[in-house]
Amino acid sequence: MTDHVQTSGRFGAAVSSTNAQRNRVLRNTYWLLALSMVPTVLGAWVGLATGITASLGGGLGLIVFLGGAFAFMFAIEKTKNSAAGVPVLLAFTFFMGLMLSRLLAMVLGFSNGASLIMTAFGGTAAVFFGMASLSSVIKRDLSSMGKFLFIGAILIVVAAIANVFIQSSALMITVSVLAVGVFSAFILYDLKRVQDGEETNYITATLSVYLSLFNVFQNLLVLLGVFGGNSD
């Protein structure tokens, strides 16, 4: 009887410790995600103020974006367990804000551009809070979603790269609609992985959710610009 009580006590302590770790990773992910918005906005402002990305059109823009993004993600993976991890991640979000400034400048060319940007921001926030709430109430294992979402993301990236050269409005709209859906699901998937203890590093968790939010915002903004932009 005594052994049973001691075993139960140790099991309960282990479960409590595991839950505490998961909650700590989730909490740190949310805090770092919020912090990452600051350099993103700063990067976008620098890009708009200087016009540094204005000439990065077509293939050149694609090369700079993909080269910079993959270099930063490689660096984040290498530093995720060190003190340099957070600064590298924040530098990456500054770079992403800088790259976003070209699209922002195009949208601001509409008479209702500022309104479209705020609408896209509000829509992205709604998606995030909706997926975060859903991840906390869903009990089923969502790990099987991973491979389908990954395939969907690869197809979206390939189609987006192809459209840089094809310049098809129909393909652009299709890619943007699919991207909003796929990356919204990615937010749910990644947050659920943290809550289930499958992701234990808050830096990589933040990176995953940030990339999804970035893509949701960017593609919402594209759709709003296509269907709601006023040129007068």
C-alpha cells in the first residue's frame, strides 16, 4: 500500500512537471511571437521610408527573399538552444518586415490602402486567436495533419515561384486563397504540437507560428488589394 502511494506520488509529480514544461514553452512562444512583431513593423517601416526593396522585382526579389529567409532559418536552427537564438530570430523578423514593405507600398498606392492593411491585420489576428483557442480545446492528435500541410505548403511555394515568371492573376488569387487556408491550419497544428509536448523549444515554435502568420497576412493583403483596392 505504501509502495503504491509512493509510486502514484512520483507519477503525479512527473505529470505535473511535464504539464508545467509544456505551459512554459507555450507561454514563451506567445511572448516571443508578440515581441517579434516589433522588428517586423520596424523592418516594414524602414523599407517604406527608404524604398530599399522597391527595385527587388521579379527574379531578383525572389532570390534575395529565398536566400535571406533560408539563411536566417538555418542560423535559427543552429542557435535555438543558445543565448543567440532570440536575437537571430528577431533579426529574421526584421528581414521579413523589410521584404514585406514592397507589397505594403503597392497596397498603399490605393486610396484605401491603409484601410486594407488594417483589415488584413485584423483578419490575421482573428485567424490566430481562433486557431489558438481551437488548439486548446481539441483533444484529438493532429500529428497526421503534418504531412498533408507540408505537401500543401510546398505546392503553394512552387506555384508562387512559377507565377513570378508566368504573371497570371488567376493563379495568384488561387495561390493566395490556398495559402490562407493552409497556413491557418499550420497555426493550429504547430500550437497543438506545443500543447501536446511534441515541440519543446519555444524559439522553433515561434518561428513556425510566425511564418504561418506572415503568410496569412501577406496573402490576405493580396486578396484585399485585388478585390477591394480603389485606385481613384
